[in-house]
Amino acid sequence: NIIEKVTAHKLQTRALDEAAMGNVVAATQKLRAAATRLLDMGETELAQTALREAERLERGGQMSAAGTKKLRYETRKLTQKLDDVPEVNG
């Protein structure tokens, strides 16, 4: 679903912003919400990354560089796939 992909991307983007500002609670909530959406879409590996990063934040207050990079670029890739879908005129 297009809306779920965009929502997951926005949630993780906001989570990364919250984490950068030191808002751990807000960041973990958004990461967990993104993980739920990703699981619903069948993006299991990406969802697990989001959950791991949420746990990392809760434990130490920081996300890993690798996890951050994966979330940022892989969720963006989900939304970029939408550009490849031909429009239906009708």
C-alpha cells in the first residue's frame, strides 16, 4: 500500500530527527510504529532493524550508525519504488 510506505518512511525520518534532538521516548515510539507498518508490508528485516534501534536508544540513548543508515535509505527506497509505478488513466 502506497500510504503505508510513505507513512513508514515519515515515521522513521521523524524518529531519526527526534533521536538527534535527544527525545528518546518520542524517537522509540516512532521507530516502533514504523516497525509495525513495515511488518504489515512484509518488510521484516527492515522492521527488525527499527525495533533493534529502538531498543538501542532505550538502553544507551543512541542509535547505531549502520542501523540509522539502513533505515534512512531502505525506507526511502520503498517510496522511490512508487515512482516506477505507471499511472492509470481512467
